Amino acid sequence: MKSQVRGGTRWKRFAVVMVPSVAATAAIGVGLAQGALAASFSISGQDFKVKADSLVGKDFVQYGSVDGGKDLEGKDFAEPVAVSGFSEAWITNMCQSVVTPKVPFIGDVTLRLEAGTEAKKPVYAKGIYLDVSELKADAEFGNIDIGVAAGKLNEFNGKVDESKPGIQPNTKANLFGFGQRAKDATLNNVRQKAWATTAATFKLPNLDLSLHRGTSAECYKD
């Protein structure tokens, strides 16, 4: 985390990240799209952690980009990300946490969110895009294409398939930059850091959100 939350504005500036996020990546590096802006909104000055037992997704795509916004002191910043998309995803036993450091009179505060804790009732996401800076998982991809031009991720045999994810709508990215795609992806033992997530639909069964003093309630430790 980059800065201290100050004075009377501390709770207004407390970045409560309500959107769960998990992403997949192949074992090779992802080229960043120069001058690209990944998310269609100003990114908060805090990244967040996500842990999950598993993620099963359809129509995986991924390309490089950069997220930009303001840190907790209002200064401009930019972070490289791997943007991953799925037409649909199911996430089992998901935990998400974000720490706001050094809140006056309180100290560090952790927001923790859990959902999909029952195997038969996982978190469901439709049309999901994830801006990820770090990922650790056991991953398996079906029918993967590596090295696709980012602007062609949802093009097959010369025809665009609008039902498949491509570059995230309403964002700028290098259409000629590195991309990859797969028919399906399965990730187990997921540990992830992310800056943003967008989705058309989220369903979070057994949602449990709580605030904790200190950092012991983070979903995992580095």
C-alpha cells in the first residue's frame, strides 16, 4: 500500500472493493500494450488479494495493458496488468481482502469478503474481465492459442464472434499486441493480486463481508 489515509476523510477514502476477482495466465510472459488503459474507470489506489479453491471458466482471453488512477494521496500512478476475460466463470470458496494502512486512531484495517463456500453453490460471473498484477495457481487450458493479436481474440476463420470475449469494451488497447485465448480454463489453489474487475453479472451465494483491525484477516500472506 502506498500511503496513509488522513484526518476526517479517512472513511470516505477507505477503498471498499466489493467485486471479487480471479484471473488465469499461461506460463509465458504477456506483452504490455503501450499507452493502453485497461479498465473503463479510474482505478483506486489500492490493489486487493483473492484466494480460491478453484476457478472454471469458458472462452478465456488475455492481453497486456496498463491501469491508471490516483493513489491514496491523490497522486497519479500507473500499473502494468494482464487483462483476462471469460464469457462465464464459476469460482469455489472465494476469499477477497484489501488493507487500508494506518487509519488514524485505528491502525491498519482489513476488509474481507467470502462467498461460494459450498461446492454446489459457487460464485458465478458472466462477461468478466480481470486486471491482474500477480497470479499463482495450478492451471490447465483446453484448445489454447498463444500469440494471437489482441484485436483478433474473438475472431475465428475471419469472422468476429460477438458471443466470445475480446478486448474489453470501452477501453483502449494495442490491437496488434500479444494475446492468447483458450476454449476453457481450470485453475486450482488460486492466489492473486488485482487492481480491477468488471463483469456483466455476479452471483455471490453465502456472501460474508467483515472488517478487521490489523492485517491478520487477509486472505493469504505474501
